Amino acid sequence: MIFYLVTPLILILSSSLGLIINPSWSISPFIWVFVLVPIIDLLLPYLNKDDLELKENVFHNFSILIVLPCILFLIIFGLYIVSNPNITILAATALGAAVGMSGGSIGITTAHELIHRQNKFMRGIGVFLLVLCCYGHFRIEHIYGHHRKVATKEDPATARRGENFYFYFIRCVINSVISSWKIEKNILERKNIKTLNLQNRMIHYFVLEFIFLLIAYLVAGINGLVFVIFHSFVSIILLEIVNYIQHYGLERKKENGRYERFTDLHSWNSRHISANWSTFNLGLHAEHHQSASKPYPLLSQEEKAIEMPANYSVMLVMALIPPLWFFIMDRKIDNLKTI
């Protein structure tokens, strides 16, 4: 249980080293995520508790709630550091990318957990974390779009077989914004409210993100803007590359105008222990789509129909090398036909 607190904090600490010591230490979170975490996962067993053993307590909520002040510290302290006239734009870029490793790996992961909660305060924290990554609209698209259309061609966040990550990323980011605006527009229309209205949450997110960027510029000038932009860019890339690997090549069949029910065959599951500690069981994705509001400590750790061939860190690197990705994953998809 303690590891759901300690492991994310290690990444946050590694992201802060460039700010505390020297910008050259900005490589630290990348070494932790892409070198040390895979090694740890090779040495440790998979998550394997029986469903009856799973429990949730106050400590689990504390582990996710502490993420917001940690991310705020990284951003505020980061803006203070880059406001120094001796800090170059290149250094501000490196520091922003380092902080973005925590923003994407932990900040958005925590936001993903919280926007599914029934408690309005918890959802608000989740949205705030998304706004800090300039990706507030994800709340609408993910809840009302992705969870309904996952593993179909109508879902921007589901990667088609043969689609490389780079093409997917551009398509997904653009279509996610368009889709979330349409979703919010339809919600407002059902309430007889005009789209261009202060009740439009998309407008809220855009305004808050603009204010955030403006504050960054006023505090630290162009360095502050570069710092926040690269923090957000790395965070968004990490989010969307995770979306890419979670449903790549999987598709629900459509019969009589309706898609089949979501099953374990429509999500790549991962029970690698360290990666799940770091991301609040994000790898236990198959059950998440079947029970979206279930808190992360209660997600089933039992083996699912299809599992990722490696932990998240390795899968992320594979996705960035399309020939390697297709060679491994397309073969696994072909093998699914025998299931």
C-alpha cells in the first residue's frame, strides 16, 4: 500500500532535481521512467492479489490527493527558477520537459482517477490538474466520448491497426478537441442552453488555460511560457501515447447498428507492479472500462484475456519506433483471432 505513495513521489523528486541542483539534472525523471522502472519490473512479480483481498482505505485517497500540491510545487518553483535571467531558453525547455514527466505520468494519471469519482470536490481537483497541463477538455472527451466509443473508429483515442503513433497523436489531439466541443454542445442543447454560454465547460477550460499561460509569461517572461508549454507538451504526449498502447488495433464489432459490449478483448492490460504503483493501477485498464467509477485499489489484478508484452515504460519506447511496434503488436493481434 505504501508504494502507491512512495513510487509517484520518487518520480516527482526526480523531476525536481533539475530545479534544485542544475538544469543538467533534468534527465533524471527520464532515467527513472525509462531505465530504472523497467529493471524493477523485471525483478518483481506481477500484481496478483485475489479480488477478495483488495481493499480501499483513507491512505489510498491521501496518495492521490497529495499529487496536486506536488505538481503545483514543481510548476511554481519552476517558474521561479526560469525567471532568473541567467537561465537560457534551452534550460527552460529542459526543465519544463522534466516537470512534464511528472505532469504526464502522475498529474494526468491522478486526474484520470479523480474525474471518474462521484465526489464533486475530487472531480474538481482532477479538472484542475488537467488545466495545469493545458488539456482540460480531456475530462469531457474521456468521460462522455472515449468510454462510450472505445475500440471503435469513432473514438479519437483508439489507435487503428497499422497506425503509427505520430500520425495517431496528431489525429487524436485534433479530433479530441473537436469531439469534446461537440459533446458539450449537445449537452447544453438538451438543456436549451446556447453553446456560447458561460455554462459551457469548454470555454471555462480554454479561459483557465489562457490565464495560466499569461501568468507564466508575467512571472518569468518568455522562459516561463516555454517552461509551461514544454511541461504541457510532454504531459500530453505521455497521456496520448498511453492511450495509443492501451487499445491499439482492438475493435468492437458492430451488428444491427450497435457495437458489441466492451470485454477484456478490447483493452491491453498490464499487471507490471512498479509501473502500476507509479500510475495508480492505470495498467489494470480492462476492468476500468467495465467499471469506470471503481477506485484504483479495487481494480482486479487477475490475469486478463490479453496482456501487454512489457511494462508501460518499455511499451512507450516501442510505440516511438513504429517498425518495432508493428512487428511485435500486430503479431499479438493476429494471435487473438485464435482466442
